Amino acid sequence: MVRGTSPLRIPGIIRPAEISLTFEGQTLRAPEGESLAAALLAAGKRHLGDGPHAPRGLVCMMGVCQQCLVRVEGRLVQACLTPVREGMRVSAA
Amino acid sequence: MKYDVAVIGAGVMGCSTALHLARAGMKVVLLDRGPICREASGVNAGTLTMQMTRAALIPYALRAYDMWLRMAEWCDGGHVLATACPGLSVAFTEQEAAMLEERARIRAAAGAPIKIVSTARAREIEPGLSPQALLAGHCPMDGFASAYLTGRAFRPALLNAGVDLREDCAVQGVDAGFTLDTAAGRMDARRLVLAGGVWLGEMAGWLGVPLPIKTLINQLVVTERMEPVMRTVLGVASGLLSLKQYANGTVLIGGGWQGIGDNTRGGIAVKPESFLGNVRLAAHAVPALREARVVRAWLGLEAETADALPAIGPIPGVADAWIIGSVHSGYTSGPYMGRILAQAILGEAPELPLFPIDRLLAKEKAA
Amino acid sequence: MTAIWDIAVLGAGPAGMAAATEAAQRGAKVVLLEESPAPGGQVYRAPPPGFVMPADADRRAGDGLRAALAASGAAQRLGVRIWGVGGGPLVPAGEAPAPFRLDGLDAEGRPFDLTARALLLCTGTQERIIPFPGWTLPGVMGLAAATILFKAQGMLPGRRVVVAGAGPLLYAVAAKLLKHGAAVAAVVDLASHGEWLRALPALSARPDLLARGAAWRAQLLLKGVPVHAGARITAAEGDAVLEAVRVQKLQGGPERRIEADSLCIGHGLVPAIEASRAFRARHRYEPGLGGWVPALDAEFRSTVPGLLVAGDGAGLRGAAAAPASGRIAALAALRDLGLMSSATHAVASAPHRRDFAQAARAGGAMAAMMALRPALVAAIPPETLVCRCEGVTRAAIDAALDEGALSMNQLKQFSRCGMGPCQGRLCGEAAAELLARRVGGREAAGFATGRLPLRPVPMDALLGEFDYADIPVPAAAPI
């Protein structure tokens, strides 16, 4: 269980209440609506999966590079375009 | 300096013809207004199936199939990742089933080892196939290739054989004898081979020969890499679907759905209705495809004659001029067509009959 | 939805917001389409609902544009993914141009399409990163990406960050990181001190920007952040994720190893021209504007009638110039549609043209600094991946070029570079530069054919529910 308070979240910002989600079975907490890419980064999950020839992690944060692909409920999504919701089950892609 | 032969058009037809002629000792110039195999030959679905081949062309396709699979042996190591696998042509309605049985019978009579199988058997062969299939034609020796590799595959062999390959060198016209007016200046050749795909009609016009060629604007769609969902080459009874999954996991969807374009502009736009229809048909046949994302759609121009049979043989009324193309699913039989045309040009009897174009010429000669 | 819009605006950044606002205020039927759930684009990106961030100059500017947009009556389609563009000249030979058609998936993931008499593309830019050893390590992200991360998500990219690249964004990011408590291990600036000095005269057109830049540098100085000028990242290192970077002066010399868990690196911005390429509008190569840009007249009309392009997607001129360009384009479209008289148009457009000219001047100097530096491409080692989607190394690209692939399309075919899901967005610039060295420049190298979908589109959303009988299968092929 990784606590929601991450040193990467900038203080002084009002955020919605935290929800729980899982990444590769491990429970993480993040404010509802935060981008999944950011939530994973905050939880120290930088390695999001493997491309055919290199590991993948977030690069462009704007839905262009196709490097932040993860699976949410089994479906391939771009983490930077996906807001986190309660109970989301995320796995590496 | 006079070439023994000028081949205009460096698609699979032109490349194969040029290669065989050069290896037989001729001094060959092979010209294309663009890069090698950049048109239909480089962008088609790469389907090497007997079940989308016209019955009359099956004997040719069978021999070409062998050439594609062994390309590295006869093409100095060049290859298009040709893969042998079973092929299934599927019927989803009673009407399609009737069409399928009829077509399978005709194709089998022409030499293709196609048998009708039940849904259960088809799904044993292809677990990815939808249970909604009624029955299927099964051809155990089918296959597919990666068409985009074709240019890269031919190029070294052509150069090794001494072919003068002129890419990005448009031909504007041809005079008697033959003198070619090209972007790189005038060139002389004793013989001429027109291998210009959908532009064959215009090329024939250079020689005053009226040959109507219809241009099809075929759409193709490819997915991103996905986990294995199929292991055969799939089609449907009507011929309007081609489906295969490559070793890298991408799935290529085709079947001749029409987009927007023409000879002048090329393929300029995918038609959303065609795109959607084609992809729906694919997902109907292999439901697991729904998991994928579509990454790109593109267009290729395919030539078709009035009777949808090839234009291969001597050009009537013009000595030492030949034509090759408009084969319909021409990629499948391409390398073999080039071989037999080369035989004819060399004065030998071609292994299998050519397709003389006298039958196609318009009544009035072009002015 | 069968009604036809007067103007469809694609992209709700500063140019798109201003364009839609202007057109709607003047009574046109305008629809603004945007992939994010809220308007703003990248530079004025809105945080998610419920996030409240301290207002800064950018936030206030963005909020101003959003408020005007909301009040204008322009229809907004937010959270949509436009995968297809068509109509205009993309019709069968001999037919008259058609209205523009956009196909997309709405916020719920359902297919929709709409038509418009004019189409204004405000799709902005994307970041360019030239490959270097280790650039695929998780922890290496873009410079603009870092900006989006802290502006829109209120998050730092790492605990100990190296910031690298060129242009003022470098210092903006570094200063912001310091302010919010990250350790900035180094700033690695491709530009030398001399380059910055030479850019000053043009920058003086925007004293506010100049002051901001000076403030950023002062903050770095205060905190003792090392600034390596005229230097580049030679490698990112780490086992499975980033652990350190190596830095070297451009002219060579010893490499320094700097530990970091985050590298924010950007080599400039590139106009996003997928849609204008799909329409076969003419483009030209302008290094000072970010590279390939649509060929536009003074009012942002492309060579395709009814198709206009505004904002940074029309050429890098900076966020300050974008609203003015959007307004100029919107007014031009209205006049061309006959919704505005020439006289009214001239009066309305003049102030925006003045604003644009002034704002563009400073933006231009910055674009020059962020232009692609060929030395970075030359330095890519053979075994470094260029195309990440397809795993194509520099060596494989060089081999394809050696074998005669002398156009971007042919390079794709010979190497598969650019055939993956990102369709060349990550690798295209480096690949084009490598090709350009063989064919005499970027114009000669060209770009790959623009095709649909504009972004990967999930099959099941596209297909929806359907019956087999619904599929309009064409006539059977001949036997």
C-alpha cells in the first residue's frame, strides 16, 4: 500500500479526495481525476511496460508519443489521457 | 548506347521481367517515375491466397507462391517475409455459403487444393474465427507476405544482374524504335516493356494503342501490434475481405474496399464508410480484433481490364513492344508473370500461356 | 446530427479558443473540438476538475480566454478524439469540393461525425526529442511534458531533476521545479552564452518576457544550480529506470556524470501538421518556424480553399501571438463564407494583425534557438533506437538509406521506421534529418504521406454495435 502523499505532488494545491486504484495488483492512492500517468509517477511507478525493443514510460504527457500505454480493466489506454477513478485496475502493457 | 530492353515501371511485374531478362544476358534499363515498388506492389495486402485468385490464374499463382516462399534463393537473398499458412474463405449467410461452394469447386478444378469444411473444423484450423461462420473453404497451402519489403528485396538482385535501375526518372513518351523521352534525357532501346500498373493505358497511348484500364482505389488498414489472435489467412466468399496477422503482431485488413483517388492524384482519401465496413467485416470474422487499435489506413491503386483478366503479351501492331500488368490480385502471381513474359521476349515458348491484349483494344485507335 | 457548421475549429489552445470566440461573437455557427476535457491547449492547460492551483500569469491568461469562449456561444465538443478529416478537395475527380467532414469518438467513446463549410486547424505543436543513448529509460520525459505535468497536474517529474535542451522553456521549467521543492541537479543548455546575447535584440520587443527570463536565471544562480551552456546530454544511464545522465560540451571534452531520477529534455517544438497533410495542402520547410509548416497567406489560409491554420501549428511564434492569429483566421473565414463584408472585415482584422506582428517578433527569436541542431542527429550512435515503436536503430536507418531509400515513404518501407502507433511523431524528425543528409536537405527529404486515422483509434469504439446485415459489402470480386 503506497500512501497518497507523494513527494512529487506539489504542496499548496487543493485536490479532490483520494481514491484507490491498483497497478499490477499493488494498491495506490491518488486524487480523483488526476492523470493516470501522473498518479503512477507519483507512486514511483515509472516503468509502465515494455515496447518491442525498449522499456516504456511517460514521455510527452499530451497523448502523442504512445509510450505511456497501460491496460485499464484489460483495455489498452494512454495513461496521460486517462483520469484515475475509484477501483481502477491497471496493469503494465 | 542502346539498351536491349527498356522496362517502364518498377513494380513487381517490371522488376521480375527486368531481372529475368538481365540474367539471360540482356542489357536492361528499368525506369520508374518514383522509387522502386512504391505503388501497388509496395502497399498491397500481401495476400498469397488461392482463394482470392481468379480461377484462370490459379496455375500461375501456384507457381508464384513457390517463388515468393523461396525468394531468397532466386533473388540474391532478398525476401518479403513470405509465410506459408492455411487459408480459410468464410461464409456467414446461406447465400454466401452457396457462392463459396461454387467458387471452391471452380478453383479446385483449376488446381487449387481447396476443400469445404464445417464451422467446427474451420475453428480447429483457426481458433480465432467467429462461431458465426457457417462454413469455410480451406486451402492448406496459402500464405502472406509483407508487401512493403518488395522494393528492398528486388533492388540488390537487379543491381547485381547489371540492370540499370533509374528511380525517380519519369518517362514522358516513347518514339518509334524505341527512343524514350525521360527525366534524365533520351534513352534508346531495342525492345520495350510497359509495366506501369494503373498507368498502362496512358503508356499504351504513347504507342497509339487504345487500351482501357480501370483503376481501383483499394483501402488497407493496419492495427498496432497485438497478442496473437489468428494464425491463418482469412477471407470471405465474396472476396471482399483479407485478413492476416504478421509475426510482429500487427493485423492487416484489406479486401478491396474503395477509397477516393485517381491516376493523377493517386489514392487521396480513405472513405469513412468503406473504412468502417471493412473493419466491421474483419471484426465479425475475428471477434478478438475488437481489442486492437487501428493505427493507419492507406490506399493502393490496382489496375483492372474490362474482363478482369491480365494484360500480358506482345503489343499488337508494335514490333518488340510488350505489356505486363492488370492481373487482379497481381502481387500474388507477379514474380511468375515476369518470368514467363521474359521467356517470350527471349524467343522461348512461355511455360504457361500469356494473356494477349488484342481482346481488350478499343474499337477506334487513339489519334 | 445533420446541421452543417459554418466553421469547425480543431484544437482549443489559445489560437482555437480565440478563433472560436471571435467567430461566435460575430454570429457564425462555430464548433470547437478538443481532445482534453477542458479548453486550454498545452500552454494554458486546465487542471482536472476539483484541482485548485495558485494563479500565475499563464493561468490568468488561460482563464481569460476560457471565460470569453464560454460567453461567446461557440459550441464546444470536449474530450473528443478526432481520427478522421475529409471533404474539401478529397473528393472523386471532377466533383466540386465538398464541405469538410470530421470523424471522431466523443467523450463517451461513441462515434460521431460533423460537417463544416470552413475548417480551422489549431492543433499546435508537439515536442521534438533527438535520440541519444538511454533516451528510452523511464524517467526521461520531454521538457514541454514536464511543463504539462506541473501546470496541469501539480506534480514534479522527479526528486532530482536534470533539465536539458534549448530555449527559454528550459529556464522556465528549472525555475518552477526549484520553486516547488525539487532539486535541480543541472541545467544543460544547447545554446551558448553568445547565442543568448545575439537573441536579446529581438527579445527586447517583449520586455515582460525578458524580465521573466532574467528572474528565472537569477533564481537558478541563487540556488547554486549548475548551468552548462553550449552542452548536451550524451547519455542517460540506469538499470531499468533513469539513475544518472552524462553531459558534455558541444565542442567535446570531458563528460560529467550527474545523478538524477528525472531528465526533462526537449529539442524544440514542431508544428503538428497531420491534418493539413491529410488534405494535401501545400507545405514548406521553415526552420525558423519549427520545420514543416503549411503554406499560408497573410490571413492563415492554406492552399486548400476553406482550410485555415492558426496558432503555433501555423509556425512557431509563441503563445502570445496565438490568439491574434486565431482571430485573424476566423475573420478571414467569415469573410470567405460571405458572413462578413470586406469593409467590416478590414476594420475588424487590422488590430489583430498589428498584435500578431508584434508578438511574433519575439516568438521568432526563440524559435530560432529551439530549431533542430544537426549536430545532435550526427551524434546518434548506430545502436541507439530512433523508432521506439518499431525498434529501428540508427544503424538500421543508415542501412536502409545505403540501400537506396531516398524519400521518407521509402525509408519507412525499407526500415519500418514510423510504421508504429506514434506514426513517426517521436522518430520522424531524426529520421528526416538522417535522410536529409543524403538528399541535400529537408525539403528534398519531404515527409511521409499524411493518412488517417490522425491518432490510433480503438477498434471497438469505432465499430460500435452492428449487425452483419448492416455491413455494406460491395459487389463480389470476379471469379
